[in-house]
Amino acid sequence: MRSLELKTYPEPCLRIKTKRVEKFDRSLKDILKEMSDIMYPSGGIGLAATQVGLGLDILIADIGEGLRAFINPEVVETSGRKTVLEEGCLSLPGVTVEVPRPERIKVKALDEKGEAFVKMYDGLMAKVLQHEIDHLSGKLIIDYLNPVRAFFAKRKLVRSKREAVRE
Ligand code: CO
């Protein structure tokens, strides 16, 4: 397998709608390893497969409590108020967006071995998981902006990427 790399806006893979993982084999283990090798040095606390160009229902997260893998994740319930957190995204360098999301979520997923689990999350982990699950349907935090602010954010991203290529 060629090694994975972080994809940034406007790479089309960020808009992919992902497919469920059916096989829990060696390659899944490799994918998870490569994703964590990308997430940690970048300073991220979550990473979705679309961000490394893969159209699979895979995300990882670590808010300082250890690395967790979520395969085929689904939000089965949300509760609590919607609260706003200023979120960033490794695929949208230099952009932050205040995103309102429910405080608590119940997530159903499989772990890296294919074992099913259902768990409630709140606080930062609930926000990170909702952010990453958005990625798996091709949704980005800039989609929460009004059209005018989204236009300026996208323009800024495209310009800074063009400059980075030129350097
Ligand atoms: Co993101």
C-alpha cells in the first residue's frame, strides 16, 4: 500500500461519502497506524479517513486519553443543549469555525478488531466525534458558515495552498 498523506481543501476526497468497512484484516491495522502517524505530528486530536484520501468509514481520536478507533461509526442518540466550540481541522489549515453541536452523543461503532460497542460521550470527545463523523459524509466545518464567510474562508484556503505549492 502506498503511504497515506494528509489531504487539505480543496482536495475532492474531502467531499467523499464513505463506505462501510467489511473486512478487519491487516490492511485496516496498517491504515489505522498510518492515520495515527499523520494525526499526532500534526497536533490533531481526531482524523477521518477522507482526510487521507480513503473512502472508508474510519476515524481515530485521541483527546489525551489514548488513541481510539471508530469503524463504521453511527450517532444513535444526541442529548443535552447545543453548545458552540471553536473548531479547527487539519484539512483546513488556518481556519476556525464556531460550530454548534449537541453536548452528548451515543455512538455505535466497531473497534479496530471488529468488536461492536455502544458508548456515551460528552465534552470534547463528543465534539471531536461529531466533527469526524461529519467528515465521513463529506461535511466540513466551513459548511457551518454563512455563505459570505464560507466564501472568504474557501478563498483564503485556496490562496494559502497555492502559495505553499509555490514555495
Ligand atoms: Co476535520
